[in-house]
Amino acid sequence: MQTNQYNSLEDIALRKDELKAQLSDESEKIGTLWRELFVAQKPNSKGELIANLVGNAITAIDAFLLVRKLMNTYGWLFGRRKKK
């Protein structure tokens, strides 16, 4: 850690102004990043929309099949009897 030696009140005032400027710059950077994070995205084209729908549908089907397989295999854990 850097230690500063101050010989007068003017040195302290100068350091205070430097720190204020640094804080202001950092605050602006954080504000810019925050705004970029929550800026509305451009609307998707029809092709991208369809691709997203297909991807979501495949994910939903995959999740359904996984749950079905797990319930058939480990249903006894949830009080379900295995079908014979």
C-alpha cells in the first residue's frame, strides 16, 4: 500500500482533488456499464425469432423427456409404484 507524506494543508487539498477526480471518473465508467447492461436490445429479425422459438421448444421437450425418464426410473422415491 502506498503511503503519502503531506507537508502542508495544500498537499492534502491537492490529494483530495485528485481523489475526487478519480472517483468521478470511476463513477462515470460504472454508470456507462450499468446503462449498457440494461439497454433494450435491438428487435430480432424473423429468422432469429424462429430460431429462438425452435431452440426453446427443443429445450422444453428435452426437459420433459428427462423428467419422464427420471420419474419412471426413480418414481419410488416420490411414492409412485413402478408399473409392471
